[in-house]
Amino acid sequence: MSRLVYLDNHATTAVDPRVVEAMLPYFTEKYGNAASRSHPFGWAAEEGCEAARKQVAALIGARPKEIVFTSGATESNNLAVKGVIDFHAGRGRHLVTAATEHKSVLDACKRLEKKGLAEVTYLAVERDGTLDPARVREAIRPDTVLVSVMAANNEIGTIHPLREIGRIARERGVLFHTDATQAAGRMPIDVEADCIDLLSLSAHKIYGPKGCGALYVRSREPLVRLSPLLDGGGHERGLRSGTLNVPGIVGLGKACELAAAEMAVENQRLRALRERLHAALTEQLDEVRLNGHPTQRLAGNLNLTIAHVEADSLMMALREIALSSGSACTSTTLEPSHVLRAIGLNEDEAHGSIRFGIGRFNTEEEIDFTIARVVAEVRRLREMSIGYRKRRVSRAAAG
């Protein structure tokens, strides 16, 4: 390989050239402020945003007016969680979430707890990372106002049973929010059929630009009401004040349109690449374990624990391949992944886990190159591991 191989598509994706093409005019020709209603420059910008609103809505089965543009899923998650708790303070202050949620949800919950504004139930998940809907049903109390459960996990790829959870929340009169950052555009989502009231997504996970996302806020029964995080000019139905990022919004819309059209075929190809990678690594290396659900997982996700190898050491050795040991949002900490610990891995196992994120622009050639390099470096690193050498001698003596 004469170039770097990028296999970190859960952290971010390359912007699709077709998305770039759609965005370019809004940097140069149609550069008006979408809130400027008195001249053609503003009208053109507004038209671009409204077209994108329709494209985003179509991806998840929503109405265009239910799409609120934000700076990304972290802001969307904060707006959903904090906005609901603040608006419904007189009705209740209890919310339910899962222990494996993204930090932008967990930390928002912890902030509310610290301020005495909410009580939070953090639900345990199964060994494969799935959340049993029965746990949600049991956790809901008379003062519960929100259930927040991600659609698909950003580290281990496990897909939660959204429809079942959504129906439980709807039956109990509780709002249901899902962080669909990894799922939107990668798997089918229908906010009506899945009983979703709030949904967060981000452009840069689906081959769009960084710094732009959206929050779906239901406008039908049940009508969702929440308090804004930002005060200002009353943009986005008063829920998100601030000048709209017009090029980013246009890019998000185009990325959603492409994802909706190509998702089925793309998932089939990504799944084949993932299985090729997984099969080869488990055939050529011993003591390799899959993290997450074996089938109910994102097509491009492969998270493996490779015994007797530190993930950080392996990644340092694989400088020509972009990989990660967990969420990009927590890569600055030395603490083991909270997701891996939540599914039962001990500290050593968590530190020995690596995430492969296969995406739209990866090729079979890149996967084969990755297989060869990972196998070679794991074998080299294991030769320096006293524990692995002792294990190998023990197995040889036993058999």
C-alpha cells in the first residue's frame, strides 16, 4: 500500500465528493444569511436550508418542520436531555438511560444530577451490549419524563431494539429520545413506527461536513416541548438561536439523501468486508474475541479483544492504518472504555480491544492489507509478552 488506510469511520468520515459539490455554491455564490428575508442572497440561502430540512426529514420518516439544525449530535443530545428536563420540571425530573451511552448523553445526565435538577437511572446492558426492553419498563416511574437510549453503539456497533423501547415509553406517556449518531444513514429508522420523539444525528458520520447536525423534535401527538439551550434571535422555531451554518446544512442534507438512496447496497458491501476481516483475524490469531452482538450490529463495525496485546501498542505499530481503541470523544483519557467495562470486560481486556470502522471508501485491497499487518504485529508483540509465552508453553505441555 502506498497510502494510509482509514478504518476509523465511527470517529468521522471523509466528505463525499458529491456532498462537497452541493456545498460549494453556498461558500461563493449563495453566501447570504438564511435569516435575511429582504434580498435574493438571503432567499437563496434559506431555500438551500429548507431543501436540506426535507432531505434530513425523509431519511428518518419525519416532517421537515420537525428538524432543528444544530452544530452536531453532541449539541443535539444536550438540547434533548437538558431541554426536556427543564421544560417538564413541574411534572417530573426522572430520566432513564443506558450505561453504554455516548458521553454527550451520560455527562449531560451527570450535570443535571450534580445540580439537583434530575434523578437518573443508568440501566445495565447484556454481555453483547443490547439493552433488554424489560429493564426500561421496570425503570419507568410516575415522575419519569424521558427515556434516552442510543440506536447503535459507537464502540461495539450493537443495535438496540428501538421499536420495543419506543412503544414502552409511548404506552407509559414518557418521551423517548435516541442518539442516532451512528445509526442514521447506516440503518433504517422511522420515527413514527419506532415511536421516537427526539432524535440526534450528525453530518460527519455519514460523509458530510463536521460542525453540523440536527435534532428531530416531534410536532405531532405527543407534541414535544423543550427549553432551548441558547437564547438569541429565535432561529429554528426558537429552539436553537444562532446564524445557520448554510453550507454545512446543505452538506448534511445531501449526505442524508445519498445515505437513503445507497444504504441497502452499501451495507451489503460493508458487511462482506467486515466478515472478511473478522474471519481472517480469528483464523490466523488465537484468543481473539468479538465485542458486541454478533449479528445485530452496524455493518461496518468490528470491535475485537486481542489477548496479550495492548491496543495502544498495536495502533502505534500500525501507523499506516487509522484505527481506534474506542470513542474519539474519550481518546484523551487513559481510563478503559466505559462501554467495554459495561459489557463485562476487565481492565486488561478493555485495554486490549480495538475498533475497526469500515466505510464507504474502503476497498477489499485495504482490508487484505490490514489483515496482513495486524496479524504480523500481533504476533510480534505477543513474542514480547511473558504471559503469552507462558500460555503457549502451558498449552503445548497439555496437549
